[in-house]
Amino acid sequence: MSPTATKQLGEEFLKHVYAIPHGEKINQCIQCGTCSASCPASAAMEYGPREIIAALRAGMLDRVLNANTVWLCVSCYSCTVRCPAGIPFTDVMYELKHLEAEKGLSKRANGAAMAKAFAETVDRHGRNAETELLRKYYLSTKPWRALAQIPLALRLFFRGRLELFPRKIKGLAGLLKMMAAIEEKEGR
Amino acid sequence: MIRTTPQTYSYFPGCSLMVTNRAYDVSTRSAARALGIEMVELDDWNCCGATAYMPIREKRSFVLSARNLAIAEKHGHELATVCNACFVVLRKTNKYMAENAKLRDEVRGALRAGGMDYGGTVRVRHFLEILVKDLGEEAVRRAVTRPLTGLKVACYSGCQLSRPFDDVDHPEFPEVMGRLVGWLGAEVVPFPLSAKCCGGMSMTTRPEIGRALSGKILRVARERGADCIATACPLCQINLEAYQGPITAAVGASCEIPVLYFTQLMGWAFGLDSKELALGDSLTPVEALLTEKVGG
């Protein structure tokens, strides 16, 4: 990515962060690293939360988006409640997820495949249907991994805990009208 | 019999409670009934959006939650849920709609396109909070007919009961569930990991992360001498109960321990039977433990 393009990417990102309640506090980050130390997934991330803000300031946000980082966030909100500057960092992560999805950079992330399968399932039924969600997820990632889930699926099945026939909500048509009224492309 | 005035709440079970975690739904309804709390299921509710819809289409995820809030507003009661994810997402929608006028107008415009509207007046509550803060100690203790004496419980609240919104409980060291479980007569073991993350969806998308995180919770609960772990979230419950074999292999220490919903513990203390609490759905030997330690 050219320096101009990365600068634009950073500015576009900040515009969305500022729309979050207290999003403007991202400018008050003191790089203390409390967020990274609190994050249960940061050990597996190529860029931890503190480094994400450092990369943004250095005009290198594209590196974060191209790395394995954003979709590892598990939404536990530990960073958010501990940040001494009051930055709602979990919500900042959501903005990064949007940006990745929008730029088509999330192709290989399992977390992105899961989110996409989830949204498709909910759009079809008005509710989540777990069996369908997992089928979609494994088909779009590594289908052979579904085999390892068979023993658990059987244990759930014999206890009546496997949803075989998902039901649609009665007001699905109305819900879809509401969804269509929101102009939003994927990732936004 | 309980002599408190019945309190009425709209009830949002959430998708997970329909089939996979129906024991949470069954035991919640049973426990509420025993306490004289009326839980009226929200009419034709839809998915709250959870944490997974939001990154795909953010505004639409607010519309999903707002439709539920709109239905609840019509009913005129507070909206109760037992799922931590639903609890946070519904509250987040309330907060964003209150603080961001542009978003509020867009979401309300969308609701109107489907013949609904939401004025922002619904208070979203977790059932645990209702029990401890609205109902209180005396009413709960009065309903106990089979005290859980001698049962050692690790109370695991999960992330989203008290994060990011910390008005219900402490964001790092929650204590609301422990108070309730204590009133039931059980021994609450000190459990500092009560609000640590179980791994959430990473148990499926990145199993090595999920197993490490859930593994720590299971291992420490055992080390602290707990007989079981009580949960307040359907995703935490399945992560902690369904993968104990692979987690034990990954962690290298035994992680086997019964895991149940706090509502099942409560129902058992109220003298309800296995069926009323759907104990047969458990993947861990919950009923055997309760029968052995507390009595059937």
C-alpha cells in the first residue's frame, strides 16, 4: 500500500472510531500497554492492542489489517474496563473488523468466516440456528475439521440438544424490510 | 409457599436457549415460577445480533436488537435475559441509540419500515441481577427447601455480565452470583477467575486459544476444591462442559468437573426435580453430584 493510501486508511478508520461513544479518547492513548497485558488473546496476535494504536499513529494500519490480529479479539472487554485513558478498545476492534471485511482482507481469518456464516444464518431465520451456522462455517473454512466435531455432535444429539429443523420467526418479512431500509455494504 | 407479590418481566431467552442450551431456559422458568416471578416470553423475538453479527453489518445488528426492544416497549415491562451476550448487546444498542442521534434516527427509520418503533425506554436486566437486587436475600432463602449444604461451588460469571457495563457487578471480581449461591446454602469457594474469558467463539475458530482459556478456569476451579462450576452464560456453559477431554489433553492437568447453570443450582435448592431443571441435558455428571452431595 502506498504511503498516501495508508494515510487515507488511517483517517477513514479514525472517522468511524470517533462515531463510537468516547471513541475520541483514542487520541489520549499513552502506550502503557495495559490493554495488551489484559487481553486473553494478545499472545496469539501479531499486533497486540497497544501496537495497533502505535501502528495507527505511525501510518502503518495496513500492516495490522494484513496480519492475524483483529479476528482474534474475543470481545471480553477487559481492555475497555482497564484502559486508564478510557478508550473503548473492544469497540475499536469492531471498527477494525469492519474495515478488514470492507477491504476484503479477512479472507483467511476463521473469525471472519464465523461472523459471515452467523449473519447469513440470522438473515435466513431471524434467529441463529447453531447446526446450520457450524455447517456453513466449516464448509467455508476447512471442511475436514468438521469430522472432529462428530463425537460431540452425537453426545448433543442423544440429549436432544442438536437443532435439526430451525424455525423462522413469524415476523421475518417485517424484519427483512427493516434490514433492507438500512443502507450498508458488507463490513459497514 | 412464597408470599411475595408476583413481579412481571418480559423474558428474552435468546437463540442458544432454544435447543443447544435449553436446560438454561427450562431451569430459569422453573426457578422463576418457584419464586413467584412472572417471566412473559417476548412475543416473536429475534436474534440480538450477538458479538458475531456486529462486525459484518453494524447498523443492521443494532436494528436486530432494537426490534426486540421495540416489542418489549409495547409490553411495558423490564426486559430480562439470562444470556450474557444478549444482555450486553441489547444494552449496547440502548446506549448507542441514546448517545448517537444519527444512528438513532437511522435505526428508528428502519424499524418503521417494518411497522415498529422504539422510543428508548426499556431497561434490560440480567436474571441474576433481578434475583439478588430486586427480589433479595429473604425471598430467596424462604424458597429453599433443600439447602445445598456441603456443596462447594466455583461461581463463574463470565466476561459480559459485568463488562463493559459495570453497574451490575464488579468488572474484575464479580460477587453477585456468589451471594445468591451462598443464600442457597452452598459453600462458595474463592474463585478469582470468575470474570476471566472462557474463549468465547474461539473454541471453534481457534481451538488452541479457546482450550487454553477454558482450561485455566476448569483447572483452577478444581485446585480450589470446587465440586462444580456454576455459569451464567450459555456459551461459557458449553465451552466449559463440552470440551473437557481435549482441554485436559491440551492443558496437561485434569480439567474434569461438573458444570451447571446457576438456575439449576437454585432449582435444586428449591426442591425441584431433575426434569424441571433439565439436568439430563448435562454433558457432565451434574445430577449424580447433586444427589450425592445434597440429596435427591
